[in-house]
Amino acid sequence: MKILVLNAGSSSHKSCLFDLSQGDVGAVPQPLWRAALDWTHQPGKVELSASGGGETIQQVLPITDKAKGLKAMVNTLVDGPTQVLEGLAAIDVVGHRVVHGGREYIDSVRIDDRVKAAIERLIPLAPAHNPANLQGIEALEDILGDRPQVAVFDTAFHARMPEAAATYPGPHAWVEQGIRRYGFHGISHQYVAQRTADMMNCDLAELKILTCHLGNGCSLAAVKGGISVDTTMGFTPLDGLMMGSRSGSVDPGILIYLMRQEGYSADQLDRLLNKESGLQGLSGQSNDMRSVVEAMEGGNPQAQLAFDTFIHRLRREMGGMVASLGGLDAVVFTAGIGENSPLVWQQACAPFEFLGLRLRSDLTRSKEDQDIASDNSRVRSLVIHTQEEWAIAQACLALL
Ligand code: ADP
């Protein structure tokens, strides 16, 4: 079975093709083909990169229309040096990452008109993501006709959270309005939780796992018996941890203050909290953890404050997740920062030594998933490379 996976964002699209006809479906196989579109660098143009069959191409195309860009990208599957298929008819199913599934979709689903209408209806809850996801679905419909398409939701894994964890303590009307904690990064949290159980040779149903997805966006999940019972992102992906350019949780009174005293509009607050805060805002340097650490090590006090605040917030929220779990078997790090920063692993875990969590002294990054806890640690700590595309492909396989 050949599964095309599409992760369509507002300014970039990533895609890959898995062939599940051969080999062990339990292991993570290399995709046959991988491609990306990036609209951020050159006005009026798109950067297309693709690799397949041992070849890689990089092109800049004069295309602004997202659907046309997708067509050019998918074409590299069947044409040119990266060709891996005789024709697009070989694709059996397309899996889409869809950010918001609201309360309706708590599992992956085959896409039909009803599902598309729901994704559209949920646009106010995910204005930066759901429109792009829907565009991706419609573009692939144009290219592949009535080939089955599957939506895999980033919110779905958190949909079984206890009501008390999902509820914001505003007026009761919020409950009916759907103003609640949805949580995001669910595909990643679910994948790394299952992988943790596999690496520990344990049944996921028996484990209490704290998963830390630390990329440009950052979130934690408390995974108890395979179910997300708490998470730090909320109604939107702005809640919780400090992130690359997002503030995470701040006193809502600050927003009222800025509106009253400085006349901020909703759009200005949106930009301030989503684009001009976090590592970027505090350091004044960059939203990239590597640059912040470099500046901090060079003695830059703003970068130092940004790093220290990032760690403080991370530890504080980790403590909250441990309380929601009522115990702790493993702490797991994933995504760009989580997979690559021994400094963050050490700093994040240090206050939890009293729970019996001890890391090895020889910490280094690895391309492989690894256990970074010392032999005598009561709690394991794992670094797992998240495989969201593979998780989407598996969801398609399970559904069809
Ligand atoms: P996204 O959420 O956009 O998918 P990623 O998961 O790729 O983001 O994570 C991006 C973050 O990972 C950036 O802050 C980047 O600095 C960080 N990162 C990547 N490599 C390293 C590294 N070697 N050390 C520390 N941070 C890293």
C-alpha cells in the first residue's frame, strides 16, 4: 500500500510517500520520497525541494497559488530525477495532518463532505492552520480525484482528557461555547508515548509518561495508561510553555492592561503574543534555541534571561503534569529542542532528582532514539525522534 502524507501549513507544506507493501509495518521505514514547499523566503515565488530514488532537486518556481505549488510538488513523484512512481494511480490513500478536530473528531476519519465542512467550521478556533489543511485536502482531490483521504487530527489524542483538566474556570457559558482546553501536537505525543512503551518493553496501559514536545511550538502531555489526561496547550496553541516566538501562558490581566492603557487591538495582541514573544521576544535575538544559547554563552544578559525563563516555565509545567499523572515512569523529550539539546535535558530534569530521576553524565545527541537516564534512575528518561508523518501513515492503514 502506498500512502501519501501531507502536512499543509500556512507558509510551508511537507509531504512524503510511504510504501507499506514490503517490510515490517511495525518499524519506521524511510519514506520513498520526501518533498517540501516554502513560501516564506522569496516574494511571488515558492521554493520546492524533493528527494526520491537517491536524487534530490531544489527549484524556485514563480508560483503563488498554493494548489498549483502542491501540483508541482506531487508531480516530482512521477516526473524528473526524483520519480519513484510510474503514475499517480499508484497512490492508494492520502493522509492529512489536520490541526483542529474540535469536539467532534476524537479519532482519525475518512474525509467526506461532512468532515470538510467540520474542518471549515473550526477555522475560528485554528485560523492559522485549518484553512491551509482544508486547501491541501481540496488540492489533492483535484489532483487524485476520489482517492480515499484521511484526516488525522492534532487535537484527537487529547480528546479523552477528564473534564476538570479540559475546563477553563470562566463562566459556565464557556462550557457550551466550546471554550475549553483542546491541546495540540497530539500526533507527536501519542507516537512518542507508544514508542516509550516499546523501548521500555512495557505495556503502554501500565505506564505514566510525561511527554515533552519542544520545538518552535512547545507542549507537554501527561499520558496515563495511553490516554492524554492533561496537556499544556489549550483552547489555542498559545497556552502553556514559553516557545520560540509565542509567550505561552501569561496573566490575562496583562492583556486587559495593554488594551486599556495602550489601546492595543486584537490583531496587535495576536502579533505580540504569537510572533514577538517567547525566546524571540525576551532575547531580542532569535526564536531559535541554538542562537539563544550561543548568545547566552557569549555573555548576553537578555539571552540568559530568555533561556532561564524558558527552563523555569518548563520545570513548573512538568511539575504540574506529574501531579496530573499521580506518579512518573518516564520523561520523554522530542522535537527540535527536545531531540537535540543535552543542556535542556539536564536543566529540565534537575529539580526532579527527588523523585528518583537521574540522567547519565555523558549526554550527547544521537540520530537514534536513546535512554538518557542513569542505570540507577528510578524514572526513565528517553529522547525520541518524533515521526509524525509515519504516525499519520499508520493511522491511514488502521482506518482502511
Ligand atoms: P517546528 O515546531 O517548527 O517543527 P522543530 O521541531 O524543528 O520546530 O524545532 C525547532 C527548534 O529546535 C528551534 O528552536 C531550534 O533551535 C531547535 N534545535 C534544533 N537543533 C538544535 C540543537 N542542536 N540544539 C538546540 N536546539 C536545537
